[in-house]
Amino acid sequence: MDFRERLFDLRRQAGLSQEELANLVGVTRQAVQKWESGTSRPDMDNLVSLAEYFNVSLDYLIAGREPTSPSAPTIINNYYNEEAPAHYEYKSKRTLFGLPLVHINCGFSRNHWARGIIAIGNVATGFVALGGIAFGLFTLGGIGVGLLLALGAISIGAVSIGGIAVGLLVWGGIALGWLAVGGMSLGVYAAGGAAVGSQVAVGAAAASQRLAIGMDAEGAQAILVPLEGLKPLQLAKACAAIDAACAGAPGFVPWLLKLFL
């Protein structure tokens, strides 16, 4: 067995793709592909990184002598050298559905991908995901995509909070959803600075096919709000109109819209 075959076996036993191994070492996927095909060999710095990652000696990696166990269920790697960017990775020994309970994979200059039940990384995928780009059930990231809850500069989820938010219940500078609240909001029920709702819109500028309430309101039923606000009787009528327009919606929907009055 020569070097390329040993590298291939070590990578497969560790459950890594060529791209994942390339990210860990700080090279391109094409470089790893060339190593395994035998068209090129890694330099000494990369050989040291590979040996440390797979927990084998350089003698074994290069010449096949003094073999040690290539499997390392718990991985804690720190790389600080001129060629490879600063990088930290941790995988817990415990797994669930084939994924580590915790996977942390962070580094500079490259998109290190963390995949686990709890995932933290430049790119993170997990039940709970935190990262620059995050995908999961609950997410927090610059870009967050979550089945239940997403928080981020750009967020997409059932409950979504962010600068730009898209989902079922959304809050954001720009909000698009069934119930949307934001500087600019668009939805079935919408509230904010500028609100457009098919059923109800409440905002400084509001437009709706059914009920619009605002300083500038346009809709089948429009209630204009003066600068000094609504008087008690006017407020009561506006609240009653919201209750009527939200008939069949969950109770928190009219309650939230009334807050904007």
C-alpha cells in the first residue's frame, strides 16, 4: 500500500469527504484529489497536518511503518501556520442519528462547515445551528434558515427575526410573512412603518384590501389616525374593527396589531 492508498483509507475511515479534508488542512479539494490519485504529493507542512489530524506518525503516513489507530472520535485541532489559516475543530464522542452531539468547526479565511446536533461554525447545519451561515431547526447567524426559529441579518423560518425576515411570524427591518411586523412589512396581517396586508394593515402608511389603519390609510375600510392619536371612542372603534377583521385568527394576532394603535 503506497501513500495515496493510505491517505484514501484514513480519510474514508474518518468519514470525511475530499472537500472536508481540504478545509481541515487548508488546501483546495483539487489538491486532495491529486494526492489520492498519485499525481502530486503534499509538502512537509501538509504532511504534518495530515498526520496530526489522523493521529498517525509521519513514518506510517509516508512509508507505512509504525501504524497507529487512524480513528479519532474526539477531534481537537488547532492550526496556526503561514500556509493554513487559524482553525479550531471539536467533535464530541457521543452521537445521535450518526451526527456528533456537538460539532465546532471555526476558522479564518475559509468556510469551515460544522454538522451536528449542536453545530457552531463558519457554516453550521444542525438541530441548533450558530454560524455565519446557519441551517437547522433553531438558527442564529448572519444568514439563518430555520424550520422553527431563525435569527440573523437575513433570516428565513417559521418564526423569523432579522434585518430581512421571511416566514410565518416575522419581525424585521423588511418583513414578509403571514403576520409581519417591521419597518416595511407585507403579509396577511401587517404592522409597521409602512404596512401592506391582505386582511389588516396598521402603520404610519397602511394599505389593505380589507382594513387599513394609519396616518395614511387606504383600504375597503380605512381609519385615519391623526398626529395626536386616536381619542378613546375612536380607539375603541378601531380595536373593534381589528377584532372583526381578525375573526378566525389566533388571539395574539389582533392583540399585537392593537399595540400599534
